[in-house]
Amino acid sequence: MIHQYQMDGLNIVLDVCSGGVHLVDEIAYDMIARYEREDRETVLSAMAEKYGGREDVTAADLAQCYDEITALKDAGQLFSEDTFEPMAGELKQRTSGVVKALCLHVAHTCNLNCSYCFASQGKYHGDRALMSFETGKQALDFLMDHSGSRHHLEVDFFGGEPLMNFQVVKDLVAYARSVEKERDKQFRFTLTTNGMLIDDDVIDFANRECSNVVLSLDGRKEIHDRFRVDYAGNGSWERIVPKFQKLVKARGGKNYYMRGTFTHANPDFLQDIRTMLDLGFRELSMEPVVCAEGDPSALTEADLPIVMRQYEELARLLVQKRREGDPFTFYHYMIDLSGGPCVYKRISGCGSGTEYMAVTPWGDLYPCHQFVGEKAFRLGDVWNGVTNTAVREDFAACNVYAREECRECWARLYCSGGCAANAFHATGSVRGVYRTGCELFRKRMECAIWAEAMRTKE
């Protein structure tokens, strides 16, 4: 399978299964589109009719172009076969029962009252609660006990707002560090925060112990303050931005992300990206809201063309800034055309429910943070492990080939079948397809590939 598209003067041909990206002239672009549907003579005749009037194009040139396409096909770089499907189930079974990452919900409560919050303002449709040190310690022990021979383990402190339980966060990190050597493990911690409780103690801790920090900012003040308000209805932008700036400056280049959400209120989210850049932030992410159809925040059909144009303009801005020596990173445009994810990752996805799980303040295990509170998806707990093996097996069977709609999608080996949580909330099945999400993802990938291909012109 191939995928062809044009953007800003580049004719791009993606060979789906090999991952090869080819920048070609217009003749090769047209010829490739016909190559598998028509025989050689028919293709050359059509090309001669279309381009024969040009002085710089001869019959020999057309024949040579056709032969070069054939050579690429023979080399497995065009029209390559999909040989991955037989591996899909086998690869995931090899890691069955091995856990490499946890999302610790240290706080099911929040000091903001964001109406679009998928977590029901941090409560996850349940009671407010804080995780105890004992429960968190057991979660870390569970992770180490079930991580097999894996050395590197990932833990994200999440909520709600995890800084509302900051002492427990610090105590858990201290415990993990105290046992790393004897258990032959190394922890990488991430902190996700709305910023309201950031102070010098938090900054020092995050920069010392956290491999990454995710900071919630929706961009423009008027957009951010539309949703991200406290319980008195006051916006949080002016309170958190100086704290974010101080933290990022103190990190001295260590990983962080400004993580925003765009909704029906701001499909023109590039303006929010520009605001983040003006504030001095360079590691950026803007995610489309995922909420029930009919929700005032939900993106509409009318919003989608605007969003698509924003993705294109964002890619152009990324290239422009790179050329000016002032580069920035956009999370969804991070792509490695020379290598990229391994085959396992391409076909198996994020590992939710198998390699990655979320832990509630009470120690319950769920496939990921977006399933917390959905009782049917409770896997077990950190004391007894996974007891709901049927759910784990359902997630283990989730791969890009488990969804019929994905089989003919050119982007399938980039999204690995998409987000199981988004699929479930959109269709009622973890093997469903969140179609709006698919449209946006395909557009992001086209823009990401174009932006990376533009390096050849720089």
C-alpha cells in the first residue's frame, strides 16, 4: 500500500509497510498512482499524452522513470507487502504479564473545576480521595514484582491534581530510590500538574527527580480561562503562567511539555500555540478534546476544516522557526523517518491494560487513566494483582489488525490502531474506531512527514 499527497510544492509518496518516504517530481507522482492498476505500456502512453508536449520530457525519460519505480518496488521500498499481521498476537503474548509503567492517581480531587474534564473534575465519577503512602508503596512494589527483567520503569503522578498530595509524592519517590539498586530497577517519574500549587519546593523536586513534567495550559488567556477555572469561577491563567515560566527556566532544558486542549471554542488553536511560544515555551502539545457528542465543548463537523488548516499552518510555522534558529517541538509532529518505533510498537500500540495500568487512590487497577471509574474495566488491585483476566486478555488482543476499519488505512502503522479509551467512549468497544480522531491523526501525520521532509530543503 502507498499513500500519496501534495503539500506546499512537495509530491510525497509514503510506502506504508516499509515506512519509506519518497519525494518525487510530478511525472513520477502521476506514474506511481497508475503503476499497480495499469500495465507498462498503458502507463507510458498516458504519461506521454500528458507530458509529451514538454521539451524536457522524452519517451526515454518516461521509460527510465517507470523502470526506477520498478526497481524501488523490487527493493521493497514501494508497494511493499504487509508482513506484520502474523506477528501481532505473538509479539504481545511474549510480554503478557509484564508491567512496565503505572499512572498513579495520587489525588482524586482537584483545585480547578474544568467543565471539559474527562475525569469529572478529578473525581472520576466517584468520591474525592487522596492516595496513602502505604497504597502507593504497594503500587510501586507491584510494578517491580511484575516487571520481569525490565530495568527501566515509568511512573506518572497524576490526578486530579497530584500536588494536592505532594508529601506522598515525595515519600513515594524517596522509597523508590531507596530500593532501586537492590531490585535492579531504575524509575523514571513524570509529574502532570495544573500549576496552581507550584512553588520553589515543587520546582526543586521536579527538576531533581522527574524525567518529564507535563504542564496544563490551553494557550491564550481568554481561551484558557474559559474552562480552566477555580471553584469560584475565576480563571487560572495569570496565577499559573509565571509559575510555569519559573519551573521551565529552572529545568535548564530538561524534558517538559505544555499540554493544552482545544475545543469548539478554539478550533483556531494555532493562536494558542503562538501564545505559548511568546511566553517562552518550546515543548508543546495541543490535544483535541474528547467528550460526548452534543457537549458544548465538542468539536463539530464545521470545526474540522478549520482544525485541518491549523495543522498545516502549524507545520509551516515549525519549519519557519527551525530555519530561523528558534526551533520548537510539537508532540504530534515528532517523527523519525530514518527509524521510528519498533515493529512491536507499530502494531501493538500503547500497551494499556497489559504493560501500562492506572492505580486509583484505593489501589484498584485499571487499563489506563481514561478507564478509571468504569467498573467493568477494573483489572484487580495492587495487593492481589490482575484478577479480571478477561479484560486484560481483551486488551492484549487489541492491535492494529483487531480493527477491520484499520486494515486499509495508510496511517495504521503510525497510530497502531489508535486509543482504546477514545474508541470505547465513542463506540462502546475498545476495538471500535473513533472516526473524528482518525481524521485528525491522518492529517497530523501528513503534516509531520511534510515538516520532516522539508529538512532536505534546508
